[in-house]
Amino acid sequence: SKGCKLVGCGSAVPALEISNDELSQIVDTSDEWISVRTGIRRRRVLSGKDNLTTLAVEAARKALEMAKVDSDDLDLILLCTSTPEDLFGSAPQISKQLGCKTNPLSYDITAACSGFVLGLISAACHIRGGGFNNVLVIGADALSRYVDWTDRGTCILFGDAAGAVLVQGCNSEEDGLLGFDLHSDGNGQRHLNAGIRENESDNALDSNGSVFGFPPKPSSYSCIQMNGKEVFRFAVRCVPQSIESALQKAGLPASCIDWLLLHQANQRIIDAVATRLELPSERVISNLANYGNTSAASIPLALDEAVRSGKVKAGQTIATAGFGAGLTWGSAIVRW
Ligand code: ACO
């Protein structure tokens, strides 16, 4: 069967940086509390002319440049996001703004902080079974738009960013996707969600609450609701299991992992997973101090920094895992 390899990466973050001290001016918190509990020190937030699509396009251009692939040679663009500019999806706009003359198939994938891992596996499936060759996988999110900036339990965690990876078909000897494992469980949705506003979803009922009402009012989404402790427990339990299962499918022991690259949600989650897998901290990639939790963008953003700084070298094995709302989680063992 056909192989697929990762041939380029890129990332982009908004210009506006907000430090923990600046946050402590709008909610009752402190730099010490945030850094000790999460490892986060600053985050970037969309402002001015930046938007999710422009960030995604910038990350995509850099990935194409590294891969030395022309945008006209793209066959597929997967935009992994929960915060598109358009409810119907923003991926076709990315193709347009990249100037792709060939109009590659472009669509959005929604799976919160697991979106990028899901996108990577979807890209591989399209390459292996669908006749696609050059697939751009973009993880981009702007959770700042859905954060309640008066809720200190959530607003300290998130930042905005985009990251991209170009996945290319190759022969099976060069295959760079060695194993994967994906899950979802709707039972955990109550612990982490940004649902449609209830009063508005009820608006099909009339004032008596019984008769069908028409026409309905336009809807909107509520801010992110989270039970941090439950999400923490879920991540620390499910992520090591998932990585172990992906390793098993790849036929590799954990000692083969050169780099552990988890979704960047909380340093304590990253440390706990590394301990469970018996991986020393020197093999763990982390940049959440500078960007916070950037949802679907966090893995390709951290990968891009690690590749460009020379940390991750060609031929090395990376264990990556995403986890978050849905609940969704999954992991992939990839060779860079
Ligand atoms: N500043 C100061 N105090 C705070 C803050 C804050 N920003 N937030 C909460 N506190 C207080 C609480 O009120 C509580 O006070 P109390 O003891 O008087 O009641 C105390 O600190 C402890 O609060 P906890 O919520 O129990 O703190 P915890 O140690 O669990 O840390 C945190 C909270 C950081 C949110 C942690 O639970 C966590 O990171 N969980 C995982 C969250 C996560 O990764 N979510 C994203 C998933 S990705 C996606 O799909 C969107």
C-alpha cells in the first residue's frame, strides 16, 4: 500500500501578546497562579486585521515553501478548526487566498483540540485510498472569540494560532505515518463545550413552551464551559493509553520515541503523560509557556518551532496526541 510522509511545516500567530500580568488586570488571578498550575506565561490573541483565515494562509504558505511544493500542486486542503470565519467552513477561502488555480478540494474538520491529529490521519486515508497526493493539513483556532473573559477558570488558558503540515504520497518504504489511534466519547461533552445558546435553541417553542414556533430566531454559541479537573483527569488517563495503542499498531516500543509532542493544554498534563510513558523531559516538546492552549493549532505550531530550531531532525520518530472537547482524543506515531 501507498505511504505518506510529512514534507513541510509552517505556523503563524497574531501580533497581540497578552501576559499573565496583563490578564490579572481584567480577572482576579496572578502570574504565579497561572504559571504554577498551567505553565502558561503569555498568549497571542487575534486583533485588528488578523483573522483565522489570514493566519491559516500564512502558516500554509510557510509549509508549502519548506516542502518546495507549489500551491497549484495541492490536491486537498483540510482545515482543522472549531472557530471558522464561516459557519459553513473556511477551507475553500484558504484555497482561494493561496491562489490555487486548480481549486483543490477543501473542507473543514471539527474536533476541537484533537482536530490536527484527526486531520493528519484523514490526509493519510485520502492519500492511501483516494488518489490524492499533496495534502495540506492546517490546524487553526481562535478560541479567544468564545472565551468568557470574566471567567478566570478558562480565560487564562487559551490563545490563538495556526499551524500547517504538508503530507505527501510516497512509496511504502518511506512511509512516515507508522501508527495511529483515534477516539471520541459524547458522554464527556458536559465537561467541556461551547454549545448553541439554550434560550435560542428553545425558540421553536412558543411562549407556552408547547406549540411549535415559527420562524426561529438566529442562533449563536455560548462561551466555553469547562470542568477543568474532569478534563485534566480525562487527559492524563486516556492520552498515555492512546499513545501505547498507536505504538503497538506501529510495532514499536516507547523507547523508540525521539520526541513526545502533545497538544499543549497544561504543562502538568504533558509532564504526567511523559512520566507514564517513562520518557525523560529532554525528549518532550513544549512551547505552551509562550502561546497557551491554541486548540487545533498547538501541535503543528510546536512542531514547526521544533523543526525550524533544529531540535527535530529528519528521520526522527515523534509521538503526538491531541485531546479535548467532544470529548475527542487520538494519537499518531510519525517519522519526520
Ligand atoms: N487564578 C486564581 N485562582 C483561580 C484561577 C485563576 N485563574 N482559576 C481558578 N482559581 C481558583 C479556584 O477558584 C479554586 O479556588 P477554591 O479552592 O477557593 O475553590 C482554586 O483556584 C483551584 O481551582 P481548580 O479549578 O480546582 O484548579 P486546578 O488545579 O484544577 O487547575 C486548570 C485548573 C488549570 C483549569 C486545570 O484543571 C486544567 O488545566 N485542566 C485541564 C483543562 C484543559 O486542558 N482544557 C482544555 C482542553 S482542550 C479543548 O478541547 C478546548
